[in-house]
Amino acid sequence: MPSLGADMEAGTLVEWQIKPGQRVKRGDVVAVVETQKGAVEVEIWDDGVVDQLLVEPGTKVPVGEVLARLRAEGEAPGPAAAPAPPAAPPREAAKPASPPPPTPVAHPARFKVSPVARRRAQELGVDLSLLAPSGPEGVISMGDVERAAQSRPAGAARPAAPDKLAAMRQAIAAAMAKSKREIPHYYLGTTIDASRATDWLEQENLKRPVTQRVLLAALLLKAVAVALKDVPELNGFWMDGAFKPAQAVHLGVGIGLRGGGLVAPAIRDADGKTVPEMMQALSDLVTRARGGALRSSELSDATVTVTNLGDQGVETVYGVIYPPQVALVGFGKVVERPWVENGGLCVRRLIHATLCADHRASVGHRGALFLSALDRLLHEPEKL
């Protein structure tokens, strides 16, 4: 069971997407795991052949416990895992007559459920094992879930859905409390003249269809990724009492979920993306985060996090570092303010950028150099 963040202690295996004897390669999605932050597609990190599946769907498993075993191509299969003893049947208690329960549908050994349908089933208290899939390739769709909920007998008790938001808030609280206890934060901030950046974006977007226009958020992410190359001690992890620099820039992006809650999945290799590619990656990440379709690597690979609350009207944000990362960059909204330039007074579009960093991994002087690099890059947006 992979660790999908410092706030994760266990996950529930929802379904396997592989079977014994199947060949897999690094990056393949092999399972869906339910965490306190929603359903996550788990990827595999090695090539090989699936030898054994050791955990049944529906089982809650601690981080680090073995879920399945692989064998090398051509290697003989290992001994079969001993099946779990059958659970003792519960005693029947006397109860009033009620309509007979729906007959379970004979699913194949593994059935597929769209992430949206899974989330809707949890909200409506629908048992997915009772549904007949109508989607292509036997996929249970949201329509199947909605129809099952509507066909529930009148007066039938609706199963209580777990309070996912409360569980997520509890996990976030534990991780952030640990961060503030153990990480010696320092905070820096600077006001950046974003007029050149916003003017350049406006001109670029005039050349693009509406669906391909670029938001300032994508330009800010690109600038952060490039500035980290100047100050690499902000990009990495504090582990086992030492700083471990990351080999690439994977930007975690703070995304607020509908109804509350927060995730910070990663845009991988952000420094190598163009600004339009960054916009495309950001849009895709937000859509899948809010649809419950993130992958495990996106939740575990972030090397530094960026939070942007400008669209919420906030001018300045000072965040809390997400361990084991060592820095978090924050942006507020763009505001028009009086500005002195070359001895003259003018009006400029300004944005406040902040940095909170781990004092064990860097010092304020290096953090200031990062903010200076960010300022310089946003004055030359065409070079990004």
C-alpha cells in the first residue's frame, strides 16, 4: 500500500485492475484505493508478471503492507497464497417483514466503475455489487447508480454514507499540526509588478481560441518551476535528518474540492513544460481532482507546493509546508496600485508572492534569491 501523502496511514482497496498471470509495466494502473481524500488510481513501479493478489477488495490496509506479488518474466509462479478462513455467519435476529433485497448481479471477478459513479454511489448509499453495468466494456456508469437509487423501495432505509469530508479534514489537521510542530518555518514575501506578465498574456490569448486561452496561474507555475533551478535547496525533501534534493521539479498544486477539503497533486517535470502545456496540465489536474480520478504518483511525487488564492480575493497567503517537502510558494490576487518607477508615479498591476520554507534545508538569504528570481522571470514572460 503506497503512501499517498504524509497524512495517510491506511487505505481501502476498492478494486483490482489486474489479475494473476498478467504482464504489467511501470506506470500501469493496477488498483483503485480509497483514501481519506477520495478514490486514487494506484500505479505500479516495476515491470513483471502478476504472481499473487494478496488482499481482497474492501480490505483496509496500512501503508507499507504488501498488496500483491510480482515475478520476473519466465520465473516460475510462487506457491498459492492460503485463502482467508470464511467468516462465521452472523446470527439472525428477529426482525419485521421487509421487501426482499435486490438479487446480486453476477459480476465478473473484477468489474469497473467510473470514478464519478463511485463517488455518486457513496453519496446515495448504493451498493455497487448489486448493479448491472450498462456502459461499454462492462463499466458501471453514474446512470446505473442513479437508476438504482430511484428504484429503491419506498420507505427503505438509505445506508448512511461515510462522512468523507470530516475524515479528510481530520487527515489534513494531523499533517499540518505535525508540520508546525516539527518544521522550523521561516516566511518571506515580496510585491511583484505583474503588468508585463498580464499584458503579455492578454496579447497571447488574442491569438488563441477561447478553449485554449492561458490563465495567469499557468504562467506563475512556470515561473516558480524555473526559479527553483536557481535555488535547488527549496525543491526536495527533509528525510532521515537530512535534506534530499529532488532530481526534477514536480509542482504540487493546491486544489480546493467541492464541499470543502484540499488536495495538492503534482504536475510532473514542470520546468520542462511550455506555458500552454502548463495550462493544459493544470486544467486536467483540477478536473480529475474534483472528479475523484487522481493517480497515486500525482499525490506522492510533489517536490514543492504552490497555492494560489487570488481567485478567492485574497491578496496575501502564508501557507504551511506539506512534509516531507521543504517549501511552499503562495500567490494572492492581482491588484491595481500606485507604483513608483524611474522616479515617476504610475498605476501597475501588482501581485504579492510569498515563500514559507524549512530553515533546516535553507536560510532566508537563499529564499530571498528565489523570490528575486521569480520577480525577474515575471518581468520577462516571453522567455518562459
